[in-house]
Amino acid sequence: MVSRTPITVLALGGNAILQRNQKGTFEEQYENVKSTTTQIATLVNDGFRIVIVHGNGPQIGATVIRHEMGQTKVPPLPLHACGAETQGFLGYIIQQSLRDELARRGSKRAVATIITQVIVDESDPAFKHPSKPIGPFYTKEQRDTLLRDRSDLVVEEDSGRGYRRFVPSPDPKEVVEGEAIRVLVENESVVIACGGGGIPVIRQRTRLQGVEAVIDKDLAAERLATSIHAESLVILTDVDGVYLDYGKTDQRLLSNISPSELETYAQKGYFAKGSMGPKVEAAIRFLRNGGKRAVIANLGDLGGAIKGSAGTQVRN
Ligand code: ADP
Ligand code: MG
């Protein structure tokens, strides 16, 4: 039986998997995910149809280091394949702990991870301006050696902390597995998809080709939410919502706001580029594309975010 309960896409911030002060052991990541899936299980039990999107910043950085350090023994894989690896292992952790939690509550809802590709445009200007630092820090000498072998890489100084590889962050256009995800969710499965923003691919004449880039997970979550006709897009992070004058003594939380009002603030430059900016952009796009509601809230306030009492609630 296909029910009519609303579909909600949850975009989990980095803090759902790894806290800023942690090293990144498997156990740490598992414990963090467990406290998040406990909250998600409550929603699933309440009848919500859920798709989970998660970030992968620290994880893909670590995977790239493993590939680079191991290259005297085994050939390193390209960045898009590293992205697929992180979708696999993070999906595994999330689906295992969510399934366990649902089983504990007597629920038989199925949970599955979909390795997800996201189409980007080959002529996206982002390819000319790599903006996302990833992977290990290098000294100047290491950088010069690296560039001798790989002149295609962009390795620049990262905020005075050393040299780092920068990759493009193109705009997501279409979720390749969108239809498969929609069918699973319609039929009440909980789906984990678009991990890390999805694996960036470009469309070549008859095939798809992975590219050396990373996609913002909030913008990818919007594309997915729109394509599966989700009612709500709920972006969970480590702040209580969207603030004006964030970090200043007079910062103000925006509680209820329309997309056009939010857009006006965005155009005035209130939201930082690599962090709150894409969340706000994702919320605005989702409503423009037919979504009913977007929420940006603290991960710990998931229940309130869904009920409408926490975070920044964006509606027309
Ligand atoms: P996530 O992993 O959830 O995507 P990000 O670090 O990318 O986390 O984004 C959340 C961060 O955005 C917050 O920790 C905060 O420091 C920052 N931020 C920047 N501008 C704002 C703003 N106007 N309001 C709230 N948070 C903001
Ligand atoms: Mg982010």
C-alpha cells in the first residue's frame, strides 16, 4: 500500500557524523551517527517518508590521503571514485544504525543506500575557479614534486596553514538515480542518497563520466527533493538557524521568512559563501521549484524543525 504521508528530505551537516574536535575513528563516527538515527527513527515511526542526504567533507579528505599514501603499493583512485567510497561507507553506517534502531522499536521499514551520481555542466564556470580545499596539507617542496607529475592539479595556499589541493564545486543539475530513489521512498523505504552532494558526472554523448570536483550537499539535496516531489527540505547543521549579522553581538535569528525576503538578505551578502550561503540558496530554490517548506535548523532540534517550532522556517 502506498500511503500519502509527506516526503521529507533531511540534509545532515558534518556534525551529524564527526564533531570538529574529533579525529575521525570509525567508532567516533558510528556513535555520532547513532544519536542522529535515533532522532530520525522517531520520525519514521511517526509515518514520515524520509530521504537522508549527508556531507562527506572530512571523510573524502581522509580517503584521498589513504589513496595518496598508499600509492607505492596500489594505484590511487580518482576523486569521483573516492566520493563513491565515502558514500558507501557512510551509507553503511547510517543504514545499519537506523535499521537497528527501527527494529528495536518493532518497525519493519526497509533502509537502503543508493550510490548517487549528480550531473554537472562541463561548461560550469566553477571548473575554471577551483574553490574547495580537500585532502592533506603539503609543504612547498611537496607541492612542487606533486605538480611535476600532475600538472592538471591546482595546489594553493590554504589560509596560511600550508598548501592544499583545490577542486571545483560546480552547480548540481540533475540526480541520475532520482527516479529509483523516488520509487523506493514512495514505497516507504528510508533512502540514504546523494551522500557528499553526489558523485559529480558530466554527460558525454552516450555515457556519463566522473569528474574531479565536489558538489555542495545542500544544493544537491534541493535537486533531489525537487525531483522526488518532496514536501519539505530540512537542512540540519550546528547552528540554530539563519542569522542576520551572524557572530556579532546583535545577531538575530530569522525564524519565519518567505523565500523572497531571504533572497533580499542573501543579495545583501549576509550569508557566508561556503557554509550558510548554499543552505539559503537551496531553501530559496526548493520553494521556487514547487516545494512547500524549507527549514534550516540545529541537528539537535530535528523534532521542532519538523513541527515548525525550531530553526529558520522558509515558506511562501
Ligand atoms: P554543515 O556541515 O552543516 O554544512 P557548514 O559549516 O557548512 O556546516 O555551515 C554551518 C555554519 O555556517 C555555521 O557553523 C556558521 O558558522 C556558519 N554561518 C555563516 N554565516 C551564517 C549565518 N548568517 N547564520 C548562521 N550561520 C552562519
Ligand atoms: Mg556545509
